[in-house]
Amino acid sequence: MAPPIHARAVRTRLAPLLPAVVLLAGCARQAASAITHDPGTPGFLLGLWHGFIFPVAWVLSLFLPDVAVYAVPNNGGWYDFGYFLGIVVFGVGARKTKTVTVYVDRWRGR
């Protein structure tokens, strides 16, 4: 079954953009200081802490130019993993949900 005509038209219009996007992505690079890891480079524990304090750091970063929400340079994957855990598990995403139980009254039908 062929896709609808409008979906095919959109794909044919966007197809020439794919090589341009790939070429532009090839120009992206990291700063040279981010590649070398000094002993003081933030790692997992600082990533965890930065993720936990993300909401406060974000608000402060709007008003203070010296405050950032993400440390660059960092040691890569471990910092990112700690940052993710800090936000999702311990920070903003760690909200307790309230379970609501609805009782049905058989006699009244509610």
C-alpha cells in the first residue's frame, strides 16, 4: 500500500536537505580543552550534584552570567550519566505520585 500523496511530497521536498544537514553536522566539534581530562574535571559525582540542583542553576543562569547548568569540560559519559540521574531520579523527575482509588457504589451505579 502506497503512502498518502502528501507524505510522499513532504519526503521528496525534505530529501535534498539531508546531505546539507549531514555536512553541517560534520563541522561540529568540541573544544580542545574538553578532550583532555585534567584531574579536576567534573565526573560522575559532580554530574549527579549538577543534575540535582538543575532547577536552581537554571533560574540563576538567566540572571547571572557566571552560572551555567552544565559543566564544560567534563569527563564525558560518566558526567552525563550522573547528570541524568541527578535530574531524573533525585531532582525534578523524582516527584512522588498520588494514587487515587475510585470506589464504585454498586447500589447507586456511581
